[in-house]
Amino acid sequence: MLNFCYPITFLILLTACNRHQQPVPSPASPVRKLVWSDEFDYTGLPDPAKWGYEEGFVRNNEPQYYTKARLANSRVENGLLILEAHKENWRNAYYVPGSTKPREKDSLAKYTSASINTLAQQTWLYGRIEVRAKLPAGKGTWPAIWMMGENRTQLGWPRCGEIDIMEFLGKDPFTVYATVHYPDTTARGYSSTGTSLKIPDPSLDFHIYALEWNADKIDVFFDNKLYLSFLNNKANHTGQDPFRKKNYLLLNLALGHEGGWPGPTDDSILPALYYIDYVRVYQ
């Protein structure tokens, strides 16, 4: 996710079927140990020992307001993490009258959603990051699984680097995207290397989205099918070398707007639900 900062019960029970399927390790992967995970075998808010929140209007002029520790937008139930986007008015706690900054200029949001991350709780250097998820359907939905350097607060984006393990646009329900963003010496200040993969509609079933990451390269997989490979040396134009430093994980459900990459959001598909079965990190 390009980062410019500034009858439901029945359905949930149905999606929980065949949970926690064991992944088939990619043939090239070394034997690793599970070092961190959330199996979501509890009820309530995401475990605060493992997850923190982004709050407010955060990036890309997206219309959704990310709420903090609000069950309507982020919760664990029936063995699943659910990130849920709603059409509703929500007061902007960061509103500044007269400001033109995207984070501050609107007193009310028209949509709410959630973005959780491990920045304050856990970061990693290399390993396999694996997420089993079922994505939301409908035009305007924009779920993602991604990572950024833990030094983002100090260096800012793009110098911290970004690894998009999965992005999905509801307007194109048969495609997932993987991308890396990194600093360079151009006037724009960054480069992006990415690809897409045609897949069965990921809103109909759970799939495994995974990153294999070492000092030499980044590989991204969909159900253990490799579809992006990137050599880390290519990201060292400015000496920052972002993909040889610790990163943290983000899970979020954004919404689109007119002129944005996902396109405008079809309000009739809301609420939209993004289901995560588990998150596992191996090293």
C-alpha cells in the first residue's frame, strides 16, 4: 500500500470452517521455527500485546477514518480477526479549522475502518511472514498485508522502505498485487517494483499470502506460488538499504475514492469484512 502519510453471525461461522490449515513450505525454503504468531483463538479486541492501531485519516487521501480499539471495526470472534469498514459519520479527533492537510481538514469522516500493526510490539529482520485471509468483495475495497521499516518515524517514507505482500482492489476481483517501494535519487524520490497475479476470486475462500525474506532477496507467494522476486541490492540507491533492516507488519482495510487507484467506493457493499485466520512468522 503506497504510503503517503498524513445475518452476519452465520456468515462468520461459515468462514471459520477449515481454519488453521497447515501451510505447505515452499521447496526452496530452509527449515524454520515459528517465532511469533496470532491464531486469533480468543474473543474481543486484537491482542494489545501483539497489535497497535493507526488512527484517523492516515494516507493517500483515503476517505476512511481508522478507529482505535473499536469492536465495530476490529475484533476477534469465532477464531478470526475481522477488519470491518462501515459507511457512517465519525468525528475527526485531529480536525483543525482552516487546515488544508488531509488528516486535519474535515471535521467528520463518512467511513470508518481499521488498520493494525506490530510497530510497538514486534519487528523482524528476515524470515517467512505468512497470513491466511479471506478478502472483502465490492468496488472500492482495498485490503492489504504489508511491511515497513521500523525506522519510518525517524526517516519517513520512502526511505524506510515498504513491502506489499498483498494488495487487492475490489473493482478487479481476480487479481492480487505485490510491490516493493524504496528510495532512489530521482526527483520523485522513490522507485517501485511490482507485479500482479490472476487468481480465483479471493473473497470466496481463504488463501495464504506469504513473504520469504533474507539478506539477498524478497520473494512473495500466493498459496505458495511465487509471483514476485526482488534482489535487495536494487534498493540501495541512497545507502539506506531498507530491506536489510527490521520491518513491522501492517494489516488494514482501506476504501477508495474518485481518482484513486481503487476507484470510488460502492456504498451499497458496506459494511465490508476482511477476515484473517492467522498470522505466523518463521525464522
